[in-house]
Amino acid sequence: MSRIGKQPVTLAQSVTVTINGDNAITVKGPKGTLTQSIDRDIKVEVKDNQVLVTRPTDQIRHRAMHGLYRSLVSNMVKGVTEGFTKRLELVGVGYKATNAGNTLDLSLGYSHNIIFDVPKELKVTTLTEKGQNPKITLESIDNQLLGAVAAKIRSLRKPEPYKGKGVRYSDEYIRRKAGKAAGK
């Protein structure tokens, strides 16, 4: 058995889980509703305020999906109760970030500003304090979408290893390289 897949997902009082006939699971909570389609071989059932995920055989394909779908259901339950947050930091002289609604305006050292439309499912805020790097905070109930959007924003100017300039996650460690002077 999969170590992750065999663990039940505990539901809070305010969360309801419904399983449709076409193997789609819907999780409804105080922050919203999420839906995920599940492979037809994987069985999902709700018992005693817990969601149990089971697989029919020990085939490689079934074992691979067992832990995956349990983690997806767990993330859905956590998303509709607490939500997820990603924080990005802009490191570099003159780098700026502002937002108007869900439109993010980034100045990342290019000849033009980058206008990035954030999906409506996400909430974006920017913070610029004197003497600090500009910060972008993304919040959502959908962990997959949140990670994809954060990765796309980071890819607009990845951190470089010499000075560490670029867009990075706030908890990310950038491994630095020595410059030319260190070679002599």
C-alpha cells in the first residue's frame, strides 16, 4: 500500500464532499468549492467524516495514482478551509510591482513594463516598503493554479546566481557563484 494513499483525509465540520457517478469529486467549504475528476479505477468513499482512497490492484499505474489522488483530495479540503498563499520577492535595483485588481504591472529591468493578468480565482496584493524589496502575495483555494501562476511570474525574470537578482519565492535559497575575481 502507498504510505500516503492509505491515510484517510479528515474532514472539518464545515466541509462537505460529494462524489458524482462519473468519478468527479466536489469539495465545498467556507472559502468556496473545488471539483476534481478522478481516474475510474481509483475508488473514493466518505465514511465517518473521513475520505478514503483505495486502489483495485498493485499495478504500477494504480500505485502511482493512489497517493496522487489522496494528496489532491487533501489539498482540496485544506484549500476550502484555510486556503493557500505564495509570496514572491523582487530583488534588483529599480524592480517594482503594482496591481490594479487582478492586473499585475511588473518593472523587471526590461525596456518595457510587463502587464500580467492574474486569473480571477486568485487574489493578488503587492507591498512596497522603503528599504525593502517589493513583495507580491498570491492567495487562492486552488493549490495547483496558485503554483502554476507563481511559477509563471517567477519565470519572467529568474534569479541569477551571481548577484541574486530576479523574482524569487520569499523562502527560496539562491545558491551563489563566485565572480571572475575569485578565479585568480
